[in-house]
Amino acid sequence: MKTLFLLTFAAFTPVFAGFGTWAPPGPYDVRAPCPMLNTLANHGFLPHDGQDITREQTEDALFDALHIDKMLGSSLFDFAMTTNPIANSTTFSLNDLGNHNVLEHDGSLSRSDAYFGNALTFNQTVFDETKSYWTDEIITIEMASNARLARIKTSNATNPTYSMSELGYGFTKGESAAYVVIFGDKISATVPRAWVEWLFEHEQLPQHLGWKRPTELFRDGDLDKYMDAMQNTTVSDTPGCPAGKQQQRKARRTPSHFGW
Ligand code: HEM
Ligand SMILES: *[C@@H]1O[C@H](CO)[C@@H](O)[C@H](O)[C@H]1NC(C)=O
Ligand SMILES: *[C@@H]1O[C@H](CO)[C@@H](O)[C@H](O)[C@H]1NC(C)=O
Ligand SMILES: *[C@@H]1O[C@H](CO)[C@@H](O)[C@H](O)[C@H]1NC(C)=O
Ligand SMILES: *[C@@H]1O[C@H](CO)[C@@H](O)[C@H](O)[C@H]1NC(C)=O
């Protein structure tokens, strides 16, 4: 009987965390302004309560779910730690990431600016504007760039407290590149629109739409050229963006979402 129990337990273990399971956050669970980390918590790759996440848990979750190199996972954890206000802590919680103007910034793709409301949770009005720039079934880097640019322009035009730090600006490029080349295909630099919409709107990996864990390892540096492409389409004529070659070089050296 005991053996049977253990065998059954072993056989069903994957159901408790990973691709085979998903549950929305409960009333005591915390979540982030990041649709991907929320998704990983909903699947149990990260602690479902979203709290006290360690370096090892971050590295393992990003590797197991998305095939992200653990060195890169570790540097992302370092960024996350900058948002925890408690000195000398060794963990972060997903809601720490919402602390305004540490990593969280105005002009997001699916969150309201902190000035207008809750910058932590999904906002359909904001996301509808973003979606209107994904003009085909397959999202390209250019469409992602247009959507990013539009959101930055809208925020600057409508939010009297609009601000964008160099770090935040680097993050916006990394985030927009990430949903295309980490979540989508890093070789063709495209991603099915239906997958991305599902990810943002449901915070669930769209396996039922054909999404699978990428077969290739995603390394630090793999995002650079796509972030350059984001930069290239936004250098001129963009209120709210650093403009011109000198600014471009300067922005290039600031840390991004993905740690370069
Ligand atoms: C430990 C790893 C990560 C950390 C610390 C992190 C942190 C953040 C933070 C703080 C934001 C909010 C920025 C804002 O809109 O104000 C954000 C947004 C975002 N993140 Fe992550 N993230 C991580 C991993 C990932 C991964 C692997 C992806 C892959 C697709 C991703 C995709 C995004 C996207 C697309 C947004 C933009 C959401 C929006 O603008 O509405 N993140 N992330
Ligand atoms: C944090 O660590 C530093 C260096 O070890 C120490 O000086 C400081 O008192 C610690 N702060 C807290 C709040 O524990
Ligand atoms: C969603 O965002 C829009 C635009 O920023 C804002 O007017 C609205 O109040 C937000 N909704 C919520 C529920 O925060
Ligand atoms: C971006 O612009 C730089 C300099 O103008 C150029 O060297 C680089 O090839 C461009 N990258 C992309 C992806 O267009
Ligand atoms: C917002 O746009 C104006 C131009 O309309 C620009 O001068 C300003 O620098 C932008 N704000 C920020 C924080 O970039």
C-alpha cells in the first residue's frame, strides 16, 4: 500500500508544478507587473504565492520553463533584488517588482502608468492600444517596436508625471524584444500573435495553441541585436526617447532587462 502510494505520487509529481498544471493567483498570492513571471508562478515554476523567491528558484524556473541559461537567470535575479526594499534580503517577491521607477516604468504595454491607476495589474485599455500595432497573425520585431513606441508616446502625451529613466528605457526595449525572441522564435525573430495575446491576457503558457519550450538555449547576448533593432526604429522623432547617435550609444551601455 505504501509502495503504491509512493509510485502514484512519483508518477503525478509533474502535475504539481510545470507545464501540466496551472492555477490563477488566490487572495493571498502576490503578482508582478511582468506577464511572464506571473505566468511562471501560475504554473508553479515559481512559488505559486509569488513570495520569497530565491536565486536558485529564479534560475530553475527560467531554465525549466523557457530554456533560459542559468547565468542569465542569475543576473535577472540580481535586477529583481534591487526592487526589494528590505536591506540584505536574499529573496524578492513578485509585488516588489511593482515599486515604481525602480524597474517598473511608465509606458508599459499592458499596465497603466502608476499616475492613472494600478501599474501592477493587467489593464485591457492599455493592452488594446498595444495590440492594434500587431497587424498580422505573426508579430515581427518591427511591429513590436511600433507598439512600444506608441505606448511611450501616449504616456508622454497624457500623463502629466510621465518619466522614463535610462534604466527603464533599456527595460522597455528588452521587454518588447523578449516576447518576440524568448517567448517566440529567436532565429526568425517572430512570434504568433495569438500566443502573445494569450500570455498577456491569461498569464498562462499557450500550449493548446502550439507553444512549446524552446529547443535552443537562450543566452545572455542573444537579445542584443533585437534591442538594437528596437533602438534603431525609435531614435528620431520620438518624444520620451533618448534621441540621436550619442544618446543611442549611451542607452546601449545601460543595463537592459536582460543584464548587458
Ligand atoms: C527574473 C526575471 C525577470 C524579471 C525580474 C522581470 C521584471 C519585469 C518587470 C519589473 C516588468 C515591469 C516593467 C513595466 O512594464 O513597468 C516586466 C515586464 C515585462 N516582462 Fe519581465 N521580468 C523577468 C523575466 C521576463 C521574461 C523571461 C520575459 C519573457 C517574455 C519577460 C517579459 C516581459 C514583458 C513582455 C514585459 C512588459 C509588460 C508590459 O509592458 O506590460 N520578463 N518584467
Ligand atoms: C546589511 O549588511 C551590511 C554589511 O554586512 C551591514 O553593515 C548592515 O548592518 C546590514 N543591514 C541590516 C538591516 O541587516
Ligand atoms: C486602465 O488604463 C487607462 C489608461 O491609462 C486608465 O484610464 C484606466 O483608469 C485604467 N483602468 C484601471 C482599472 O486601472
Ligand atoms: C542599428 O543601427 C546600428 C547603427 O546605426 C547598425 O550598426 C545596426 O546594424 C542596426 N541594427 C539593426 C538590427 O538594424
Ligand atoms: C516628452 O515629450 C516631450 C516632447 O513633446 C519631450 O520634450 C520630453 O523630453 C518627453 N519627456 C520625457 C520624460 O522624455
